[in-house]
Amino acid sequence: MGKSILAVDDSTSMRQMVSFTLKGAGYDVTEAEDGQKALDIAKTKEFDMVLSDVNMPIMDGIQLIKELRQLPSFKFTPILMLTTESGTAKKMEGKQAGATGWIVKPFNPDQLLGTVKRVLG
């Protein structure tokens, strides 16, 4: 069975693109449209990785990281941010919250898969 990834983005087209790219490489993908939905899903299922946008309604990606890191099963789970935010301050905020890595949109599918493979080993 492939590794499972939780993909979080408020943009339906972006979620579909990420999901399509990852599923095509054999990953099992669960989608969520905001941080709160992602957190609710994460409390019921374990994932090998979380891929999240930063700017979302209800709960943003940085807050989601902080919440996930409080859950024992997500203490060491890789969390990659996939976002249009490329500023150093935002990246530092993400790192301090517990983000493992940062991918800037628009992404190239090969780059996304390469990063995911590298992080998941």
C-alpha cells in the first residue's frame, strides 16, 4: 500500500492538481478544504505526510501545523507547506510552528513528487 498524504488547500483546483499528481505516483491522498477540516480528519486517521496551503479560511496552515504538532501521532509527521507565500518572515513562522519544508506555488509536478519522495524516504 502507498504512503498516505493529507492534502489541505481551500482551492478546489489546487487540491485536485496535488491529489492527481500524488495519486499518479501511487500515494493514497485524503483532501481537506481548510485547516479545521484537516485537523478533524487528522484526529481520526494517521498520515505519513501533510501537505498544506498557508492562506485558508477558518484555520490557516500555520495554525494547523501548531494544532497537529500537539497530537502525539503528528509530533514527527513531515508537514510541507505548498503556498504562494515566499517571504522569509512567513517561512520562519512556518518553521517555528513545526513545518518540515516549503514549496512555492505554482508548483511543477516533478518538483512536488521529488520533494515528497525525499521527505518520505
